[in-house]
Amino acid sequence: MGMLLRQLASFLALPFMVAIVVPVWLASRWEIVLRAPAGPAELAAVVTGLVVVAVGVTLFAACLHRFATEGRGTLAPWDPPRRLVVVGPYRFVRNPMISGVIFVLIGEALVLRSLPHGAWASLFVALNAVYIPLIEEPQLVTRFGDDYRRYREHVPRLVPRLRPWKP
């Protein structure tokens, strides 16, 4: 029960804010509403957006599960995994959880056909492009040492490998 509460708290504090609260605020602020597609191009955007959201949620959920079961921690920096997770989606890319959230944000922008939501997705990508190499990765080197260095040498940060890395 403790792990479930830790996971819930970290989810509500981070991805819920990024993928739900901020997009709802943007929709309210810019008076963006979900509307029926007006033509084939908009229909294609909505369908693509729904697929992208589904991929993002699936990827995010798989990562959350791995953090809880193999890493014995959460996605939150204040309660990180105790063991380095290099299985599942982490065999292809070092930051699949962030990729999942990015997919959700891009999908939301497509479904809503919203430039403010697209801008939010772009800002989130930019923030993580700075945060991950400058703050997160040095902390991972400190916590996991040579195991993380070896992993980092073989698995790219954001663009996935075509074949899974086998540690």
C-alpha cells in the first residue's frame, strides 16, 4: 500500500500537472473547446492525436510500473528508484517516461487542434532538453556510478535505438 501511495503522490505532483492541469488551464485561458473535425485534414489530426495520446499513456504506464517493481521508487526526484532500471522501454531509450508525456502533450494539441497546446508541448521538450543533461543525469551518475555510465554509453537519451540494449 505504501508504494501505491508514493506512486500516486508523485503522479499527482508531476505528470498530472503537466498533462492535465496545465492543458485544462490553457484551454480555459484561450477558450479552446473540443469540437468536431471540419473536414478530412482535421479528422486526420484528431485520429493521429488520439493514437499519439494512447502511445504516450501506454509508454508512461509501462515506465511507472518498472520504476515501482524493479526500481523500488517513483518518478519523483524526491523519491527516485533505488535500483537502476534498464529493462522494458529503458532498453531502447534513457527517458521513455518523458517521451510518453511528450506524446500525450503532442496528442492533446492535435486532438484540440490548438497552437497554445502545441507551444506547451514544445516548452516541455525544451525544459527537459536542459534539465535532463544538466541536472538529472549527473544525479544518476552519482547514485548509480559505473552502471549508469555504461548504460548511458549504449542507450540514447531521447531518440530510441532500433534494437533493445542487452546489459
